[in-house]
Amino acid sequence: PPLLSQAFPLPSLPRKQPTVLVVCGPAQNGAIGLVCARHLRIFDYEPTIFYPKRSPDPLHRDFTTQCEKMDIPFLSYLPTEVQLINDAYNAVVDAVLGAEAVVGEGREPCAAILATLKHVRIPIVSLDVPSGWDVEAGGSGGISPDVLVSLSAPKQCARRFLGRQHFVAGRFLPYDVQKKFELNPPEYPGTECVVAL
């Protein structure tokens, strides 16, 4: 699938607060986080990436190289002192696990990352499925994001989302896919690829 040219609702984050920590996991959701960081940089934000378990997938490596060539810094470790994260960044993008993850997946480094993200005070923006949530049942033991960006269409767990804002990025879905899965996509204004629900 096209890995979401608009994976982040940019108007929701004012440029006077441009620092964003993008936390990427090893699977597809992490690759989407890399794309998100790249787009944030293009729109004059200041992303920093934490990507501790890099995927050997060639596409993921290409996204990593693109971010490096755009001078987006990569952290070598995630501070466990949450106040350091709160002070350095204005938001966190959660691209750790996503829809492909198995709930209760305690494998490192994901478990340690989630333990830290549960305590940050700055807004968390989760891509597709908040990390630690079951894609069907929702959250118990996962993080509690302020913003959810559903990719393609909201997943079943989005019914349990209690944050401030829910966006969907799915304008690119072909009509036959919409018909096959009986999707009822929202109206996208103008040329927008993201819409608030």
C-alpha cells in the first residue's frame, strides 16, 4: 500500500511547537513512522526518531536512509526519565506496534518503550492502533493517546478511543477495496488526504 503520504494531521500541531519525537517499532507501523518523520521535516517541524530495532526489509532501510539524508536525528536510547522527554519535545508519535502486533507482546524493546510512553505528559499521536491495544477489543495496558490517526479506515478498537481528536487517512483506498470490505469512507475536503472524525 502507499505508506501514507499524509500520515500525520499537520494542521493540528502549531509550528511554534515544532519538536516531535517519532518512536518507531520494527514492523510496518515503524516504517509508517519513518514516513511520518520525513513529512514532518518537509513541513518545517523538527522530528527526532527513536528506532531501536531496525527492520532488515529493504523498504524500511530506504525510509531510514531518506530520514538520515534529511538530517533527522536518531536517538541511540530512549530516556527512561520521562521529564527529559516532556522537556525536549512537544509531542510523541507512537509508531511502535500498530495493527499487526500481538497484544501482550512483551518482547523488548517494545515493552520498555511502552512503559516509558505511558508516563509522558506531552500529547501522544498514535498511528493506526495505539501501541499495546488489541486491534479488535481495544486498550487495556496500552498507552492512552491524545490523537489517533487511523490508516485506511478506523479499526474496531477505535470505538474505545477517548482522546481529543481522531483522524482517518484513507483517501487513497481504491473503490474495489472499499466495496469488498463495505467501507463507508468520510468526505475528504478539497485535496486533503486526512479528515477529522
